[in-house]
Amino acid sequence: MERIEWLKTARRKYALTTDIIVGFPGETEKDFQATLDLLDEVQYDSLFSFQYSPRPNTAALPWRTSCRTRRSSAGWRRFRRSSAPSRSAATRS
């Protein structure tokens, strides 16, 4: 967080961005809440968020997904509700 604070207070304007995958196999409720807490703390300028979905030829493809898929959908809805408006895709001026 020290580096992020340094960037936010630097003379040059920087935009902090991130990509988030919600519901990745193995993600726990604690992991999910930690992600939300970090987003609140950092206040990224731009956020690209995606709900996890299996993709061919990836390491996560064979991981257990049955229960996680339902949790991912609920988590995704919760994430989307909590990400607006403070986590918008606006860039700091």
C-alpha cells in the first residue's frame, strides 16, 4: 500500500487499474471479501471485472466447479452491486 500511496501523491498523474476474476476455482468467501476490501482501500481508477468461466487448455479447466459455479454467480452479482459507483471506470484527473 505504500507504493500505491506514493503513486497517488506523485507529481505525475498515474492511473491505477486492475483486472479481477470473480469465482475462480478454490476462491473462498474470505478470499472474495479480501478482494472487496482491497478494492475499497486502493480505489483503482479503472477496474475490469469478469466472472470466472472454464476455458479450454487452461490449468484451471479440470478443477472442481459444480458448487463454485453457483457461488460464483452469486458472488458476481454481489461484486457488481458493490463495485458501483465508487469503483467506476473513470480516470482520475
